[in-house]
Amino acid sequence: MNYAGLTLVFSCSNGAVSIVLWVLSVAMVIVGVIGVVMPALPGHMLILAGLIVGAWANGFTRVGIWTLVAIGVIAVASYGVDFVAVALGAKRLGASPRAMTGAALGTIAGLFFGLPGVIVGPFVGAVIGELSTHSDFAKAGKAGVAAWIGFAIGTAVKVAMAFLMIGIFLVALIF
């Protein structure tokens, strides 16, 4: 496909500028991959921005708009993974709807406390939610563990999505 307008506007024919853009692109992707597991950084969005800069460095000749749109859809979808995984993890082991809601709220609250908050938040939220329904500490603990397992699976899925984004970009760039 010919994106002549974009190529003319965003083309980087200067070799030095292209090198700077590629270095910036790689740095943004590396920080983004770190950000996928660190709550203070918008990991998938940094990866997306880095890949857009990489496509720009190449004048959008190898990596086109539709490839970047597909990568962008994956980046946006990644933000729902945490909440869905935590809730499904809690539900899978028979937690109450309040425990699932508590796990989701615990995930959100945990964001304000950095990495420890993100790890502990779903567990605490699910336990509190389950205790508000049943007074059974064993069942509440089971709901908390299930929420945490869901969180761990969600993190693994987010890491996989990050590498999928990078892989799609590299395939388009190389082939």
C-alpha cells in the first residue's frame, strides 16, 4: 500500500535522525516491557509509542498504519486483563460476587501503593469482600488466594501481549 502523504510528512531520510529515532524507539520499548509488570509505568502504551517511533524511523515503509493499528488494539486490550483475570480467578474457586468485586477494587487500590500494593491488593480485596458475605476465614483466604492466582495469570498474559506486539512489529519490519 502507498501511504505517500504520510511518507512525505514523516519520512526520515537523514541517517543521523533515523539513528536517534531507532535508539529512542528501543529505549521506549525496553522501558515499556519493564512497565508491563511495574504499576507506575504505562507499559503497553510505552511499547506502542516506541514501535510507532520505530516505524517513523523507517518512514512507515516496512511497518504500515494497519500493523500499528493492530498493535494499538492489543495495547488497549491489555488494560482489561488484570481486572478480568483477578475476577475469573476468584470465581473459579467459588468466591462470592462480593469477593470478585473486592478483588477488582483491591487491584485498583493497590495501584496507589506501587508493586507491593498491586501484588497484595487483589488478595486483600477478595478477602474483605468474602468476609462481608461469610464469616468463614478459611473461605475468605481461599478467595484471596484465587484472586492472587488470577492476578499472576493476568500478569503473564500481559507480558505475552507485550511480546506479541513486539513480534508483530518485527515480522512486519523484517518480512
